[in-house]
Amino acid sequence: MKRRLTESEEDNPNPSKKLSKISMEKGRKRIPAEILMEILARLPMKAIARFKSVSKKWNSVTESPYFIRRYFSLHPNSSTWSLMFLTKLYHPITEAIGFHGRDTWDLPKSLASYVLPFQPYPNLPTVNNYYYVASSNGLIWIEVYLTHHNRRSFVGNPVSKQWVEIPQPPNKCAATGLVTRVENGLVTSFKVVRTCSNQTRNVWRVYVYSSETGLWSFKRLLSFCPVDGANPPVNIDGKLYLWEKDSREEDLMENFIPKEFGFLVGYDFYGDDNQCQVVPLPIPDNKYVRRCLTTSRGDVMYVEILYRRLKVWRLSSNNPEGSELLWELSREEINLASIGFDVFCFPLAMNPFDDDIIYLWSREHDCVVTGNLQTLEFVLHQESENWSSASNGGCCRFNKLDSKRYMDGFRNETSTSVVILSQFVLPPWMDLVPRPPNILNSLLASDMLSQVQVA
């Protein structure tokens, strides 16, 4: 387990005293430690991971608080992320859009490529029967089925090949979501959430596994909207947000007002109380609206398209404590037909770093559409396997074939369904996967971070 940084270490802006003996030589010339650190901080994450294996001193340089802060200042956002369809056993990993930037990670292929094939143990064969469940701040949750009654759960970083096996919960329950805690830009812990079967009215019963303790805990969470956990959640800052249909009973509720389009139920799994936050989804005037739940710039976003009219809503709070949630329009309604884009589309998701960029699915062309809500430019991407230059200098891939297979499931759906895709985003900095202190051997890595292999 890594030692937690002290305040004096974090506040020390000048590491030259500690690093004075570290230098690179060319003949008789030496590079000062400060300049060496500036050079390293400008390299992609893949190169830094390799430098860690050069020597203990170089590893100390790249793990110092000053270096990490400097790296964050030069690389504020990771440009490596994927938009993932949440599929099941026979289609384990389905990537709709994949971005791999050349400024932060310098990966030659998309993130889904590092999960296929899945090999949780370095010295054992790959696993065939598995599927992607969720992701949070660079960690992903993979479910493995060895037999019908024997399954395993793993949380880890597919790029660094680090995996932590999660023990099975005390009772049978369904996979729900993954949340993480981030301190000073580093993921310090994660929690795995499973929903119990046979939910009771106004109570969401869950099992929660914590990497800090290595144990499962049982929680009864209060929610006036019944929660079954059947739909995939979105997650931000340790919170899960689930879309739930309105299944309340009229004779059991005082002042009952049915919400045809459902609720958003949120809970902070790093909080202290047991009360869920519940807010109805915005209700349009027509049942044929197309909708999605997503995130962008640290906010939960709700997108709806009705008769070529596009609206984007942002989830916010109406009090300083954040106890009451409400929806606010993030911009004016956009009439797609009036700007020359008269195409029937489903909203898929938004860019996690840029709330001006939206991704749609064109039913007429069976392809992904990229839209800029600021410039009102929309582009059809009809190629399935071609990579193209992205605006940040990286590359992107639009997976037409697998996206069509997934979106065909929404062909006959009305407003009772919401498209919810998973944003698998690598953070700017790659640290060790958190693991319980009592099971140190649970970290399954390939020579730690220094042995990052990029094919």
C-alpha cells in the first residue's frame, strides 16, 4: 500500500534537493534535475510508465508530488476514452466510439482493444465468457462466467494489465455499478455495487464492496421511487444515478401524480446517510421523444429529440447543500431541420470533456453522427473501421456494425426507454489499482506499472 503524502511533501514546490543526484549524462555534460523533470512531464503516460523501471531514483522522480502536479498542469484532461455499449455474455465488449489521443497516453489503439481478449491472471489462459459491466475514472468492472454456477468479478485497468478479483457477495444479487474516490487527481479507492433481488417498496437494498476494507456491506437506501437496478447507471464523484420507471401504486401514495417518463434516482456511496435523491425526468408533450442519459464536464446530462427538435438538460441543485435536484436547460432548443440537418436521430451521449459535442445515431443512415451544438455542424460517420484525425491531434474510430446491432433494439421503442451508454475514460495519470490491505495478493499485475505493454 502506498504511503499517503504528508502536507509538507505536497506543498514542497522545489524537489531539487531530493533529486540533485539524478541526472542524464552525455559526455561530461549533466542535465539539471529541474530540467529533467520538465522534460519527463511533457512525455506521454506510456513513456513515463517505462521510465519508472529505469531505476529507483527515476521511479521516485515520477511519483513525487511535485512531478504529478506538474504533469496535471500540462495534461489537464486525458484524450483517451471510449463510448461503450453495455452488452452481455455473447457480445462482451462493444465500443461505439473510441478516441486515443497522442498528447497524454500515446496509445496506438482504442481502449476496448486492451480488454480483448481478457486475461486477469498473467500466467493463465485468456477467458472467453465475460462481459463489461461498468467503468469509473479509468477502472472497469468485468464479470467472468466459468460455468453456469461459477462466476468471477474483476476490477482493474486494462492498459496497465492490473486486475483485482472481487469476492462474491453473501447473497445472490445483480451487478449494478462502479464508483471511485479521487484525491489530488489519483484514484484512491473504489466500490462495487450490486442490487438485491425482491426489492421492497421505498427501499433500495444493495451490497457494496469496498477496496478500502476488502469486505461486502449491506445497505438499505430510502427512496420514494422503487428501484430495481435493471437499467445501467451513470456515475460521477462517487454517486450512481439510475433511471427508474414509475412503478408506484396509486392507492399507496398520497397526492399521487404518475410520472410516465420515470425518475432519476441518485445516491452517494461515499456519503454517510441512507437517503436517495429523486427527481423526475423532464416530461415532453409527446410520447415519441428519443432520450439519453449521459455525463459531460462533471455533470449529469439528459438529451431529448422530438420531431427534429433537440434539447439538452443539465442536472443541478437548487440549494447549497445539494439535497434537492432539478433540471435546467443548458442551452436553447435546436431545430435540426432549420439548420439543414433533417435526419431522424437517437441521442447516444455527450463528450465527457466538451458539452458542445454530442453523439447521435442516424436511423436513416445507420451510422454515428457527431454534432457541435455551438457551431451547429453535424457530420455523418458512415465508415466502420476507419480511423480519422481528431481535433486534439489523436485518432477516433466509429464502429458502425456493432452500433447498428445495438441500436436496432430501439427500433420499435417509444419514450419508455432511455439510451444509456458507458463512458470509459482514462485519467491523465495512471496509478496502482486500489486494493484491500488484507489481501495484498489480489493485485494481479504485469510487473506493476513499469511493464505497460502496448501492442
